[in-house]
Amino acid sequence: MTVIVRDLRPDVPADTEGFARVRHLALPYILFTADSVRHDALHMPPEARYRPLVAEEDGEVIGTAQVHLAHDSTDPGQGLLNIHVRPDRTGRGAGGVLLRAAEEYLAAQGATRLLSWVLDEPAHRAFAERHGYRGSRSAHFLRLDLAGSALPPVPETPPGVELRTAADFAADPRPLFELDAEAMLDEPGDVDYELTGYEAWVEQYWKHPLLDRNLTVAACVEGRPVAFSVAYTDGGRYTSAMTGTARSHRGHGLARLTKIHSLYRARAAGVTEAFTGNDAGNAPMIAINKWLGYEICATEVRHVRELV
């Protein structure tokens, strides 16, 4: 059969369900649902030039590509593309045609540097290298069996600190946006990001269908969040979307405090499996996750190709 590449149709359930299925089979450590695929397609900021692609064979979605500009980076000209093919549908050329379509699109949008996450496995790295990409930094996926393992005891909450959930900020989430914007500035990575637009943040992140406001926990001082652990869930699974602390309150264990409270709440809600991700150079968060009982289950390597 011939593989064709086309744009995702966000309002067609077969497309969003197929996209989510491919991502789940190829990379089961990140939560994706049909609703989240549709949300991302419709609510990425226009400046990102987001273009989700699917590879289709005989009417079946067998590969996907997430393609966009790093619009919120302080360094312009960076294009991001992540390509995944169903493990049982490799060898049909889907990855290659998705890659070519993604590269041509990003180049037309002015990208001069392309970045892609690639699983740290021989076949995946060889594919990237054959197409001119070189490996750079790495990141780990970690898994915690919430149903079958014991969590550490909950640390004592420091005086003057109050724990709240994101649901407590439903009427005005701006304080969480401000904390997110500050924490993102120090997130390890090879792309520097900067959140600038509150309204765009609300549409893209606060209204995200995977965000679980009851399991997202913030440590507050005088009513304002100074540390938080953001939780995404798809029913039985949980992932930490972001854990961070305001610069003025680091070194007091608040990130660890919010994350363990979030995990206890998740287990009480019936969640059985938790995932998180860490840049390989983020020693503080790696130490926290090891203390919590997470174990590395896979590694990705960022690959880079310069267009000029």
C-alpha cells in the first residue's frame, strides 16, 4: 500500500483517535488522548505555525508528526518536529515522508535550526543520523507504580506555607501563570522559553483537557503560589507536566512537598500509574523523583539539524 502524508483534521474523530493511538503505542510514557490532540491543534498560538501531520496507509493512521516553531523561545528561527510511527507499521517509509514534509514546512516558515526528540535506541538514532541530525542533550522518562509501591512519608509543611490545589484558583488563575512563567525561565534544555501572554496561557494550558486541577498542588505563602506540581491525567494514568519553585523560595523543599502531596491525592483518586520526565542534567528533580520511587523507563536524545 502507498503511504500518504496529510494534515490532521482536528474535528474528525478517526484522525484524533488515530493520532493519539500512534503516540501511545510509540511513546507510552506521555499522555495523549483524542481530546488533547484536538485541543493542541486548535489552541496552539498562531505564532507557533503549528501543523500536525498524519501518515496514512489504506485509510489507517500509522504515523504522526508534531511540527511547529518555538514561538515562545528567546532565540528565533528554531523549528520543532517530533515524528512517531506505530511500532507494528515501521519499514513502510512513513517516517521518511513525514520528516520531509515537516522539514519543508518549517523551512518555509523561516526556521534555520531543527530540533527533534528521538528515542535512545539504535534504530531511532540511526534514522535521525541518516537524515543529517546530530545528537545533543538527553532526557529520561520515569515511571512510578502508584498501586503497588509505597510512597515516602509526607514531609511536614513549613510554617507560613499553605497547600492549595489549582481548583482553588478557578476564579483567577493568573498567580499560577506568573509562577509558571518564572519557573520556565530556569527549565533545563537546549531551547530557552519565555511565557509572555496570559490569555494564550489560559487557552493552551489552563483549559487543557488533561489538566487535573484537583491533583495539581501549589505551596502558597501569603496566598500566592511559590511552588507547584502540575498534574495531567487520562483516567488511570498520571503525569507531572511541570514542577517548579519561585526563585525567592528555592532550597526549602517546596517542590518535593507539592509533588508528593499531588501523588498521594492521585493514588486516593484511583490513579495506578505515574510518569514524569527529567532533563538528564536536572540533578535536583532527578533526586526528588528517585526519593519518590520513580525509575527510569526510557531515554530520549534531542537531535539537531542546522539548515544554514
